[in-house]
Amino acid sequence: MDRRSKRRNGLRVLGALAALAVAVGCSPQTQAGSPAEQGVAAAETTAAEVHPVSGLQIAPLTVTADGKRIEFAVEVADTREAQARGLMFRTELGDFEGMIFPYDGTTAQSFWMKNTPLPLDIIFIGPDRRISNIAAMTEPYSLESVYSIGPVLGVLELRGGRAEELGIEPGDLVEW
């Protein structure tokens, strides 16, 4: 066999091994055995819990309104940069999607709609995890601030009108 033939055969073998590795790596894992395998499964789960547009972690959030629990999957804006960007430039937000801005519960907060094309419901959550006030259907692109009534533990943004549609109002409990 000449050098060229050996190289082609070697490349074919490497290609087959690479294809096998991809097929094995993409197969669903039905049962994790060793701690190392469990770590891989946990890493895959964590990667799946990142929003494809913002790159932020997605967390479950529940609002208890009039005795019923309403569940959301929210992006967590837990850095200064993520909070400054918020939902700017976003043109879509699902019915049970939103963004949570966690705070320490010691200061009041204000928000505006700069560069935000979607109307939003901005829900201010007091230190007791209850909704203190809601700025409903905020005006897209507005530079006017909307304010919390008192200090907040978090601010939840939902697509405009969702709070009213779902019966969410001040006094409701929010957990994340």
C-alpha cells in the first residue's frame, strides 16, 4: 500500500471513530451509573436550562394567586450587566416566560422601557415575597421610570397584560 492509500484509510478510520463518538455522545442517557456519569448528566441538564437568546440561567418561579399556583420559567438577571440589559431588544416572550431581577430586599427599585419593543407587566415583589405593586402594560421604548412601592426582593417582568389575564395582583405570593 502506498502512502496516499494508507493516509486515506487512516482518515476513514478516524472519521468512523469520530462518528461513533458523536452518536454515543448524543444518545439519551437512561440511567447514570458512576458519579462521573452523573456529573455529565447534571452538566447536560444545566446547559439545557440556559435561555437561547439571553444566555441567562432559567429558573422555575411560582405565583400563588387566589389559591392557585401559576408556574413560569424565568430568566435570572442576577448580574449588573444582565439587569442593565433586561429584555431590551426582545421581540418575543412566551405566555409562561419572564425575567426575574433578584435584589436584597432593602431598597426601592425603578425600571424603564428603553430599547424594549414589547409592552411588559413589571411586578415588584416586596421583602415578604408578596407583590407590592404592578406597572401593567408599560409603554414600549418609554424613558419614563416606573417605581416600586417600598423595598423589593425581586422584580418580575412578564409579557404585557399577562398579570391581568392570570389574575395576578398585589398581595400574591411569589417564589423562585
